[in-house]
Amino acid sequence: MEKWGRMEEKIEWFCPKEKPFEIKGFAWFDKEKLYRRLPEKPSYKIPEAVDYLANNTAGGVIRFKTDSKSLWIRVKLRELVNMPHMPATAHSGFDCYIGKPRKETYLTTAIFVGSIEYEKKLFQFEKKEKRDITLYFPLYNGVNEVHIGIDPDAKIFKPEPFPLKGRIVIYGTSITQGGCASRPGMAYTNILSRWIGIELINLGFSGSGKGEPELANLITMIKDVRCIILDYQANAGIDGYISTLPEFVKILRSKFRDIPLIIISRPGVSGWFFDRKTRNSHMKAYRFQEKFVKELRRQGDRKIFSYNGTELFRDMWQESTVDGVHPTDLGFMTMAKALHQVIKSLKL
């Protein structure tokens, strides 16, 4: 705990790595205490781009309860990021939600302006009462330090547990990572985590989700996994997807033999509306996926499922993306609704 004086008020600062705060979304956090999505020194050699993107904190969450009337956040980012198609609120900001699990309500976003360090008051209420707080980490930047500030006469309490124990792991692309939501809480993975009430591990690597066996082996190291979703066709390409998917699934099933495994083909892009030939060529990968899954189910794997990614946007491609590919908030909400129904049917 640190105490910092301010002209207008006093604030007590806390490091959320300490109890009773709860850090979720980083599968190796309990061991390494890093805001990172893969181990600092992976047991398996991974591509340089994946190693770099693992420092992007997509899916990370700070959870706690406090009776403070005000709440502050102080952040030191890993680097300055400038993305032409994604706002700073999303790639480098923190979202603040208030409410118990499955009832979280968005309040505000901590925004940085031109510096790797920033500080913001997230709220100031008149009444002192216990509130459940969820803070979502940035989607396309790393976080070296983050501190939470409260009133000197207030306390931090343990958060309410998620209604569902365990974790959902999603491996995929830039869309999985959260490009291009307007703020962290609107990435479809974070939306699903709120709606379902479960910890979600986001392993989306922008441009780099290519189905390497090393990544499958790293996923097998994650504890308490209840469901796995694969959505990486867009990065692997048609031939790459066909060549990597069987081995990727084989490695996962060597550890996770009896949990739901959902495989999603590439989500639709707006250009397909005008270029049926390109769309049909990508459907080749989906047809392979369908055949592959049907064969595994015939062999007895009744918990593997195939999902047509073009159904995630249905007829809303033209109004759901920022660039014809990456979803806006509308696109992510549409995706989340579709996948929520799929996951609900599994009765985790």
C-alpha cells in the first residue's frame, strides 16, 4: 500500500497483485505475477510475434469490492500505441464496471493521452457502500504497473466469486484479441465472460493465431479448463488451417479428453458480399472442418462441435465492422449473442 497526497484529497493506493484483489484472465498469473497471457519463458518455442503479443493484456480483469466513495486508477503502460482503426480507449484504457457477477454495469473508461503513464478518477459517489468492481485491462497494449486508489477511510474486500468455476479458453486471431472494440469491455470474449459468469482466458494473437502445435501444448498447461474455443482460420489461411487443425485438436484432446471443444470457421467479411468466388474458396476450410469434426464424433468424441463462422454476423457484415473485417461494438455484440447461445446449450 502507498499513500500519496493530492491538493484536493488524500488517496490510499493499492497494488492489485495483493489480496484481497483478484486477478483473472492470465492463466500463469498465480505463478509468475505478471500481466501476461503466456508464460514469461514458455516451455515450448513460440513465434516472436506471439511472444510479443502475449504482453498485450486482452482478457485481463481486476476484481474486488470496496466501500470507498471514490475510486482511482494509476497505470504505467508497456509502450505507446497508435492504431488507425481502433481508439485509445480500447488499446490502452481500462474499463470500469460495477455490479455482481452477471449483473455488471458499465460506468466509465480510464483513458491515456500521449503518455505511457496516466491516472484517472473512475467515480465519486455521495454514499459510502460496498460495491463490486470489475476493471478490464487494455486489449492491445501491455501493462507494467497498475494501482488502485480509494478513500483513506475505506477498505478493499474480496470480490464475489464467479457463478461458474473453471475457465473458458479461446484461441484465435485479432478479432479474438479484441480488434476493433471501442473499449476493453466490448471485446466479445469479455462480453461472454460477463454474461456467462466465468473466467475467460483470451489467447487471441493479432495476425498470429496460426495453429502452431506449440500453442496447443501451452494450452494443455492451463488449469481448470471447462471449455475450449478455436477460431484461428483467418490467420492460418485455408491450406494452413487444413494442415494444422488435426494436430492441434489431437494435442488438446491428449489432455482435455472430456470437455467441450468448439471449432469456429472464419467469420464473414464484408467483401464476400461482392466476391462470391473468394467466399466459396474460404468455405473449403469450413467443409474440411465439418468433415473432420463429424469423423471424430463418429469415433466417439461427442463433445467436439463445428460452428460456421459466417453465422456470427449473419446478414450484418456491412454494418458490423470498422474495415470490412474487424468488428465494431455492434459486431462484437452480435458475435457474443451467437456464441452465448452455443455455450449455453453445452450446460457447463
